[in-house]
Amino acid sequence: MPPLMLHSLTFYADLIERLAALPACPDVVEIGSESGEMSVRLATAAARRGGSLYVVEPAPSELLRAFAAEHSNVVVVEGYSPEALAGLPPAGLYVVDGDHNYVTVRGEVEAIFAASSQGGPRGAIAVMHDVGWPSGRRDQYYAPDRLPAEAVWPHSFTRGATLDSTELTREGRGFRGEGAFAFALHEGGPRNGVRTAIEDVLAADPSLAMLTTPMVFGLGVIGDKTHPQWSDIETLMAPYVGNPTLEAAERNRLDLLLHVIELQDLEAERLTDEAERTVISMRHLKVMR
């Protein structure tokens, strides 16, 4: 239900395109391409400045491959982040919307700013999606088996998250991935979630800072406060940061989203019950004959 979900990073396309114009390096790295709509916008933004777009995807779609084949400034990097970042040249903008768990995100942020420090001041900007609910303080796993066992919390692919609860709800309820991804069973605590990972990196490197906006699962923009472009980042982010109206709107959006999911679950349950009753009735009629 795309119109109801409002899950995509393209919600922030205008802001991200403005951020892409700030760094000295015109190249862009995108981690996680979703439907590819944001990839198109990022490729265009990079091309305006003579830069390239590198799209990191473990399983690139045919549409993404075709798009790269038609655009000389688009390179598809087949692999997992953050490991795949090691083979890329430093970029000016990193747009991160991949695997939303602590160990992956911490590795990404550390790799981005380590690469940015090569050859001068760290001039990169990192745009991080999902710093808010539900993955800000709760790990989400697309492929938990490929992560170090000690970095993976007990999790479920079938139980969903609900607001104001640190534990997942029952099977087949709440915000969930329908088998596409798993959530950690509990929310909060150390080494758990996207925002927690970023905050731990920032605590170890005080020159870095993040500005956040709550809408559409939260967006964080990370940069080096000692770099001249930081003031430009602050100017662009000023309407979004600490805005109580946006915070209230996001809470309302999430309440409505969870209500719609609940209604859909109840309808699916009703249809299942009806189908089971029909099967039982058919069997009964067969016996009666």
C-alpha cells in the first residue's frame, strides 16, 4: 500500500538533492536502492556536477542494471555494505538505507568518514534513513545469518513492532516484514538499532554531529562540524530539526499506519476463518452424501 506507507526515502528527495550540491566531491554513493526512484534522482544530481553514482546492492534488480547500462555515470556495486565501501573511491554524499541494524550501520558510518578523511578535511555528508521508530532503537535484519552471531539479538520474522512497547507483539500482528526482514525481540539498550549505532560513533568522534528530522521513520544527516560546509548543512536542516509539528505529524502517521495494518490483519483473519468454515462445510456435505 504505497500511498499509506510513505516509507520511501524519496520523501526527502528535494532535501537530499540540495545536500548533494554541497560537498567538493560530486560523487554519490547510495546504499540500498529500494525501487530505484531515488537512484534516478541521485544520478541526475551527481551528473549536474560531473560526478558518478555508485549503487551498493547485494542483489541488484534487472531494472537497476538496465538503468546503469543506459547511464555512463552510474555504477552498480554488487555486494554487502559496509564491506563493499572499501573498494569505492571517497564520495561527497552517502545515502544510506540498507540493513537497519547496529553492527551494519556502525560499520557504514565508520567506513564513510574514514574514507572521507583521506587526503584532507572530512568533507563527506552521510544521509541516514530509519533513525526513528521502529529501527532507531531496535535492530532490523534482512539476512541475520550473514552477520556475526554475537551481533544479532534474538529476533522474529513474524512478530511485529507496535508503538510504546519495547517487546514485539504476537504472531501476525504489528508492523512487520511479512518474512522479508526480522526485528529484534526487544527495543532499547546497548548495541541495538540505527540511531544507537550512530550515537556510539559520534561519542567516539566528537568532531562529527548529526541533525535529525522525525518524518517517515526519521532521517539523520551526519557531517564534520569542523568543516566549512557544516554551516550550510545546518541551514538546510534548520526547518526540520526540533520541529514539534513534524514530530506530532509523524506520531499521527504511525498511529494511522498501525491502525490500517491492524484492520488488514483482522480482515485477513476473517477471510481465513470463512475459508476454513467453507472447507469444513464441504467435507460435511460430502460425508452426508
